[in-house]
Amino acid sequence: MKRMISLTGLALAGVLLAENPLLTVYGAEAPMLTAGVTAAAPVETPTITNKVPSAGVSFAISNYLIEGNELAVQIAAEQEEARIAENDIPEVASEYSDIAIAQVDNYVNVRSDSNTDSEVVGKLYNNSAATVLETTENGWYRIKSGNVDGYVKCEYVVTGNEELARKVSTRYAEVNTVTLNVRTEPSVDAPIMTQVPLGDDLVVLDESMDGWVLVSAEGGQGYVSLDWVILRTEFVQAESKAEEEARLAKEEEERRAAAAAASSARRKSAASSGSNNGGQASYSAPTSSNGQAVVNYASQFVGNPYVYGGTSLTSGADCSGFVMSVYAAFGISLPHSSSAMRSCGYGVDLASAQPGDIVCYSGHVGIYVGNGSIVHASTPSSGITYSNVNYRSPICVRRIF
């Protein structure tokens, strides 16, 4: 910086000397000769206070240098501010830049070290995601996914692919108010399409609007205010060795408990015939403990009303209340929450769905009937009814029996 300022000052001084002939001869104007013209008499030198012409010139040059330096400092400071403002703004990395997505037939082993001889500490299933912590020199990534921290071979995962990361992830809007209104338009004056309870999740379809997001909800697509939801991105994560063992043990226990509960229910319940005194239809109790029995029992209530927050199969239930109450007849306790049901039982592919499986959607849930259909408490206008399983995009399928 000092060198630049000095050079700037010298340049200004050079301009001064070039444009002021009086200074070039130390106080005496140089005769100007023109061809064929006699030189004029010298002009008197301007008075300088210290009577020393060269000293006066040096003083003048010094002043020019000082002023030049000050100007150079000011210009340099302005240029530095402009550089910082225009070029030094840090780039915000994509939230997907360090995400690795497994692209395998089933799963890739996550190991304790970067070699195939090390212990398997977990599994990263196809389209599951992990955060890349480091890259080794021998072609492995150290990753963190869920409770799994270990190594996977680079060839089995894809990194830096934001399009793929968005495709395999789900953007959720979690309800943080007692009852969230889902509206037909992004306005508080728009009609309410449906309502969602505290803690439930809705899949976000579009968040480009100011203050609102478009979500998939019971009854179709609607809008919710950002004031009453918390947005987050979720990936399917790795499963640790301990988690896999616990899951398998729990699934076996649940299957045995369900079979025992259904057997007990059959012994204690008596089939009802005819109509009761209120003129209402009668319903048969479960007669077996399998998925088809769940469908047979649930189908008896088709045509009954939908009631938000309800759990009655006869006088009205909402989607999760319907599924919860159906399974309660088999001795199975399920939460009254469509999002919480995504963790019940164990997961299966939609292509492998069987009668009785729970099909989970964004803010909704139903029971798979078979042949591509579900039975569910749909909307206040349609009540408990049948629908095509793909009438909306399922998030997951959970099997209880």
C-alpha cells in the first residue's frame, strides 16, 4: 500500500512539473524559442519566502505529494469497499452439497473403517442419505446417517446431485398450532378445505409464495400459513446394526401379540344379529387375526360419517381415528395421528401391499383393501369410503399383521 501511495504522489508531482515551466528551471522561466524569432528577455522569478528557489520548489512538490498521498488513500479505501461489496460476498452452499445418496439394489454396508474387512456397523438402503464427513485416499467416504457413523465405498453412493437429493427427500410442514386450517387459496379469507391437528405433518409441494406454502392434505392440495408450521427436509437414513436387531425383534413381538389379541377378542365377543333398539345397523366382531380380517371389519363402516377428531366407527371418525379404532378391535393400540402411524409396524413397498396394511399419505391415512384400493375416513362430504390407493401419492405402507 505504501509503495502504491508513493508512486501516486510521484506521478502527481510529475504532472506538476510537466505543466508548470516555472518549476522546471527552479524559479526561472525557460526561454521559448521559435524558429526565426529572437528569444524574449527572461521573466522575473516569482518571489519565494525563503529566498531559495529550489527550496520553494521542493516545498511545493512536497505539498503535492502529501495531497496526492491523501487522495490515493481515499481512492484505495473506496476501491477496497467496492471489492468487498461486489466480490467478497460469501456464497451460500446448497443444503444438499454434502449429501450422499445410496444407489444400490438393496443396501450398502456401512463399516467401522475404510476397508471391506472391518466390522459392519449399519446399512444404508437404496435412496437413503448420509452426510459426507470426509473422503479417504482409497476410495471411501466417512459418513454420518442417523445413528450410524462409518465408511462406505464411494462407488455405491452419489454426491453433489441436488436433483436426486430433492427427489429422494421429503419436505414437510409440521403443524405447531392446536388446529391448522388448510385453505383453498393462500389467504386467510379463503374457504377452509380441511383441518390438521397439532404435530401432524403435511408434504410441501410449493414454497415459492410469500408467507404461504402449498401442501398435500386430506381432500387434496391446499395452502397453509408459514406462521403455523415448521418446515424441514427429511431423508431416509441408515439403520444401525443394533437398530436392525431391535426392529426385527419388535416386529415379531407385535405379530405374536396381534394374533393373541385377535384370538381373545373372538372368544369374548358374540356376533350380533338384527338391528338394535335405535334402528342402527349391527356390526360383526373380528373373527380372525390377519390383514383380510381387518379389511372385512373396516368395510362394515363404509357410509358412516367423517368427523374431525372423532374416533367412533359409527357416529364419526377422522382418518387416523378410523384406522386406530379398527385396529383397536383386534387388540392393537395405534396413535391417533396420521404422521405417527408412519412408524407403526414395519414398512413394505406399495407394490407388495397386502389387505390390512396401513397406507400413509401427507396428513392422511387409510387401510389397504387390495386390488389397488383403500378404505378410509376421507372427508366430511364423502365420509368413510373406498378410494384408489394412488388417488394421492402414498408416503409409506406399514404392516401390522
